[in-house]
Amino acid sequence: MKIAIDAMGGDFGPAPIIEGIVGALEQNDKFTPYIVGKESEIKKLLPQKYHNKVRFINSEDVIRMDESATEALKRKESTIYKSIELLKSKEVDGVVSAGHSGATMSLATLKLGRVKGIKRPAIVTFMPTIKKKYSLVLDVGANVDCDPLNLYQFALMGEVYAKVVLNTKTPKLGLLSNGEEKSKGNSTTKEAYDLLENGFENFIGNVEGGDIFKGDVDVIVTDGFIGNIVLKTSEGVADTIGKLIKEEIRTSGILQKIGALLLKPVFKGLKKATDYAEYGGAPLLGVNGCVIISHGKSNSKAIKNAIFQAMKYIENDVTSKIQESLKVH
């Protein structure tokens, strides 16, 4: 299995990315990393014993986070352009990038093309639930404006991915709305509701924002505008709760501090459940190939898990399963 990894695109440069690649190789060496970036810089960061286990693809150009996504289409020497080209030419089986998500999505869509029949690709992300399992939400940023058919196809792709990553034979599907009643929502979601109700036996109807974290629904469908707000708000809430707990402990008395020490495993579990590094990245579903979009602030653990997620995607041939699912629906 060959995976191209954009080594330069993350917020913190190549160091955590190279560290993540090393961590992945130590845990599972059944893949060959194609490390795309400034070769002279990467080789200094990668321990010598791993040099013969990777391929170096030199690239001096990086699409910065503050640049337009359309810039990537012109800059053929950039790390993300070269990574996607490797996938297009079938030199690799997947791509992992913590770089400019818009550039990654644009290049993947234009260079790889969409799965036949899929109108728009979608980014799917994992959300923690009180049942100690993840739910999937899509789209979380690829499409600001969607029509009912887009939402229907997001459900189809989300169902396929849930079967692979959640190991659920019949994932429960929900449509994100401002109320559970069928009459709630806007004109797009109301029409999408009818499509989903007629197309999926496992569609449970409208779900509200809080239902995402209850664990009673496996796949939550929405447009990329709302989905991205949900994602960023959730990350912000998790971060704020963590800081509030730390501040409360810092300013509390000795008895409270002792209590906090006793609850340390609980806090550790909470942090793990809400940490994006646990799943590593968000797959771009609906394009002809495996593309994993990681958080710009990814640490080495996030990169390692993004690589494993790419491997699982490739092993389960998710792209072909989406294509097959279109025939069924």
C-alpha cells in the first residue's frame, strides 16, 4: 500500500508530520510513505533507519493557509498538487494532507474526478457520543450550498463509510434540522426528507444538534455551511470545557484538588473522546480515490491516525462501494 503524505502543509511545518509517519511505520509497516516536501529538510527530520522505507518526492512550493484555493490549480510544483498527481497516475493508493483543505478538495475533485453519479463530494468527520462511539457528520465544509439530491447522496456515502469505520451493518441515518418533526426545516431539508424516507429503510427522520452526541444515530446529514459551523462550534466547546475545568481546579481549595486528582482518569477519558487526533482526518467522499484531509493543527498522533484511516479506506475499497451503492439506490 502506497500513501502520499503532504509533509509541508500543516500549521507547524514538517516536524509533527514526519514524527507521525515514523509512529505509523513503527505500529504498522504494511505501507510505503511517499513523503512530498523539501527533501533536504525532510531527510534531516527522518531517522536514517527509515530512509530505505520511504520514497522522497521533492517539492519546494507550499500552498499557505491564507492563499486562495484556486492558487493550487496553477502551482504544479506545490506539495498538494504533486501528491494528488501521484494518486491520479496510480503511483500511490491514497493521499493524506494537513494543508490547505480548500486546495486539497479542489485539486482532488478536478484531477481525480467524481465517482460516476455523485454530483458533489463531501467531507465527513467523526463526532464523540455519550455511548463511547463516534457518529459521522457530513458535509462539514466541501459544499456551502446544497440541493436535496446532494443531501441524499451524502447519506448514501455516509452509510457506506459508517459500515467500514463503525462496523455497523445498518447505520441509522438522520437529517440535521431545527426540530424532529417532519414539518420542520427549510425547503431544501423538507424535500430531502422525502427522498431519504423513500430511499433508506434505516432513515430515522430529522435530528437536532444535540442528537449528534447521543449516539442513537450513526450518520447525520447536512450541508457544508451548517456542518462546518457544527464542527467548529463543537471543537470550541470541547476546548472551553477543558480550560474551565483546569481553571476551576487551579483556583479551588485543597479538598477540591484532591478530588480532581482522583478524577484524573475521567478527565483523561474526556480529553481522548473529544480529541480530533484520535481519528486523524476527514475523508473526502465522492472523488475517485482516497483523500484524507487532516486538521491544520495536526500533531504526530493525528497524522499517524490519518494514515491508518487512509489504509482502512483503501483496504475496504470505499470508492468502489460508493459506486455500487449508487446502483442499489
